[in-house]
Amino acid sequence: MTLTFNGHDLTTDFVCGEPKRSIVKARPDLRERSAGNGSVFVGLGFDASTISFGITTTASTATLRREAFSKLGGWLNVDEPKQLVLPETPNWYWLAVPDGSFDIEKYMDGDGAELTFILVDPVAYGIEKTLTVPSGGSLTFTVDGTYPTKPAITASSAVRNSTALVWGLQLDSGDYVHVPTGSNSSRAVAIDCDKKTCTVASSVSMITLDSDWLELTPGSHTLVMDYGTGAATVKYRERWM
């Protein structure tokens, strides 16, 4: 069994109990109706949840057991959320930070404690997928997971459409992301739909005002290079509730 936080395998120095995860807490966004009863549903989000499990060291001496917990304390001293990987889902990770007190219990032949993490994003990150949309063409693919994911799109030699003066992709004949490249020559374009950033020739740029930051829901999709040419690499990471 492997259980890691920030790349450190906790099972190297400790016996870890079965992880207990709190149920994902839904947070509906409701607005008061101007007339009539009830509320208007605007959207749905999820609050942070937790994962906790017991850890025990059976090192041969009290000094070695104390050193094991000291090492663990160093691993838990983070300045931003880090990846937490659980044994039953080795291809997933959560972004987590330690939470609460860390009280060591003394036993006859070992020392133990309860370790709790806050999942700052309660939706797990799965396998990263890489796709290629051919120059001026299209690609049909299937997104696994149970939650929408936002892709990163790059093209090393994007050439804009000579009439619309943009380069870009359209998703399922609906939402699209277009970028004005500023030149008829080929340009490197990078669009991160999660971070909402865009660069052209390594300089900060922006998608057109009528564009969307694309979101891929689980299921089948088709991406079309509706404007311009130059093969596009699309990367996304599966998301799991």
C-alpha cells in the first residue's frame, strides 16, 4: 500500500490506517425570487472536504519513533496545497494541506497519531491526456471522469485565418476559443482554459471577447480548427468526484 503526500511515501516509516473521507458537501448558489415563492438556482459548487487516517510507527526504540514523527512534521510543513495520493486510487491525487492538531499517543510497542488533510479542491485529479487536432481539421475523442475539466491548448505554428484574422478551435459546434495572432506569419500560441491565460509568440495576449474558456464534460466531444491552420496539442486531466 502506497500513501503519499507531496511525493513522500508515508508507508515507509508508518503503518497507515484506512483513509476516511468526508462526503463532498454541495454548495448551491440560490438567489431570492423577485416575485413568487422559492429561490432561483444559479449554480452549484463544492466546499472543501477532509481525508483522515491513523498512522503508527513500531520502530524499535523511543528515539527512532520520535525521529520518524519529526521527519513527518517536516513533510507536512508546506506553504501551498500539495498532492495527496491514496492507495485505492493510485492514478488520482487531491490538492491538500494538513489540518488540526497532531497528538501522539504512546503504546506499549509503538507510537501513533491521527492525521487529517483538508482537500482544498474536493474533486480529484486523474490521468493527464494529450490529443492532437490536425492542421485545419478535427478530432473526436472521449473524456473519462465524473467532473468537467478545462484543457490547455498549444500550437507551435499557428497561422490565422486571412479573413477573420484569428486562429482557434470550436467544441461540439458550440463554444469556441479564438486568438488574434497579429500576423499572417506562423506564431506560437498557448491557451490555458483553467488559468484563463493566453500567450502569442511568448507574449501575454487574450482570446477574443466573444470566445469561451473551453470546458470538457465527461463523454464524447469533437474539436474543430474552425479558423486558421497549424496543428494544436490539447492537454487535459481527468477529474473525479
